[in-house]
Amino acid sequence: MHHVTDQNRKYFSKRVSEREKRKLRARVTSDRSIWFGLGTFGVVGWSVVIPTVIGAAIGIWIDAHDGGRISWTLMLIVIGLVIGCLNAWFWVERGRREIDRDRNRGNAANRRG
């Protein structure tokens, strides 16, 4: 026969409370994380496309006005692509840090409550 003590009840109550808090937090942040992910995806895409297109446009203009041996279009597309990838990396890192910060806040709240 198993005796239920006050200590066991408190432990059980605390465990149920922690799980409920996690479920509620997941519900609240699930919509945000979906939109946050889509927004980040859009920012990352545009942060690569815009510098690449600008590089191509400037390169085409330079090539049209200067008939040199160097293809400025190709060179500036590559430079724009590199700048865009660095920019995308910055936005992805920023989003990752924000997710980690939110996760750490949630863990700290669980330890307190």
C-alpha cells in the first residue's frame, strides 16, 4: 500500500504546474514563431536579392558606358551576392539570439515559479 504524503502532493502539484505553464507558453509563442519564421525567411531572401540586383544594375550601367575587358556586371553580381549573404547571416543570427533569449526567459520563469 502506498501512502500519499504532503511532500508527494506538493511535488506532483509542482510538476503539473510546470507542464501546464510550458503548454500555455508553447500555445502563445507557436503563432508568433510561425510568423516570426516567415518574416525572417522574407528578410533573409530580400537581404540577398536586393544587393545582388543592385550590383547587376550598376554593373550593366558601367559595362554599357565602358567597353573594358572586365565584366563589371558579373563582378558586381558576385560582390552583391557576398554582401547579401553576409547580411542574411546577420539577420539569421539576430533571430537565433532572440529565440534563445525567449527560451532562457521561459526557463528562468519555470525555476522561479
